[in-house]
Amino acid sequence: MRKYALLLRIIVPLLVVAIGAIAYAINQPLKKIEFKADAEPVIAQQTFSRTEKELLGRLFGVFTKATASKRMLISGTLYATDPSDSAATGRQDFRYCRNNEECYYRVNEGEMIALKNMYIVINHAAKKILVSHARKIEVPFQLPNDSLIHIWEQENYKIVTTKENTDSIISFVCDNHISCKQYRYKLNFSTGEVHELYMRLTDLQDPLNPEKDKELRFVMKDWKEGEVDEQLFKQHRYVEGVLPHCQPAAAYHDYQLITSF
């Protein structure tokens, strides 16, 4: 399960921007190849209809609104399935909270807290706390809708839509994509809440075998704009004192404190 920890750290903050999980695919070879017997690979082209582009505009709008929110709370669980690596199969809980310029993020045994006056990283498994001067956490930049749509078209994804009660389910499918064969968003357009994100990742060692595909499913417990857990941003919850003279809070009295300046 650790092999997806970095991906989880990248994706959760990006859930508040329009393109979401495509950030993973951008770091892979961005080509969709159509394999034909006894023929050279050809690059396939995809063009979305006007209706599909309008739907994408609404989808991106949900994330644009979330990006603009100065106060945000997201929590949930990542479920991973990897047919080639049983150790990578499992679940990880995550929590993300933004309070104006301050930011909190947790994945299982790791916490990151960016406060106005200091930056804190906690590894609960190792019982260590790293403290340094404050760092500004920037919200990832969002491209214009036209650029985002063009990216999806270049990757040759087809759009499939369904409904589940009050939720809309929007899938981007390309069964022979070199890095990710499917993205799926489940959200409520009326409330602006995102409830689930699904990715079906290609096994690069056996890309045309669907049984080897890796699956990641992010299930949101909370997606709340305008809300924060104020307690997460109390310095004394983690450390006491001021830099460079500080020590672990009482709850972490047996943790090793490491300072970095």
C-alpha cells in the first residue's frame, strides 16, 4: 500500500482543482496508441461534442468553486487494488483542511500542518516531529476550461455518463491508454459535493491485459466548502513554545523533536 502513498499525497490536494487525478497521467508518457496487427501504431484523435464540452465545463466548475474557497474540509478513504502486488492492496484514510493561508493534511500515520508561524510534519509510526519556519502552501494552478478539454481530447478519452439517485457519474474511458484507462467522478452538481473518484491504471508491463490493471477508489466522507476544524490549526496541539525553542506537546511527550531552519 505504501507505493500509492505519494500518489495519494498528490491527488488529495488536487481534488480541489478541476483536472483532479489527471495530474498522475501527466507524469506518464502522454500518448494513446491504437494497436493494430501488422501495422504501425497510430495516434487516434478524439473530439468532444458541444454537449460533452458543456458537461465538462460544469464538472470543472465544481472544482473551480472549491479552489476559490478559503475554508475547505475533505476527508475519506483510498481503496487500492493491485493484482501484481498484494502488499499494495489495502486502504488509507486521508484528511485535508484549508483555513485561509493555513493547511492541514493527514494520510494514515503522517500529518502535515502549515501554520502562519511554523511548518510541522509528524510521523506517528516513527514518533518524530519535524518543525521548521513557516511555508506557504499554494493551491495548485488551474488551467482554463478550453485547455483542460483539449488535454482530455488529446488523450482520446470517451465520456460516459450515468445517474445514481441525485449523483451524476462521469467517466473518461480509453481501454488502451498507456497510463490510465479510466477516470470516474461521482458528484452532486446541485450541492457541489464530490463523493467519489476512481482510477483504473494501466500495468506498464502488460498494458493490454485488463486483469493486470490497478484500481484506486477515493471515497469521500466529507466535502465541505466554507468549513474547517479549528482545532487542527492550534499550534499547542502539536508543539509548545516558539522557534527555535519548542518541544512536543504533552500528547507527544515521547516523540523526538527535530528542528530544521
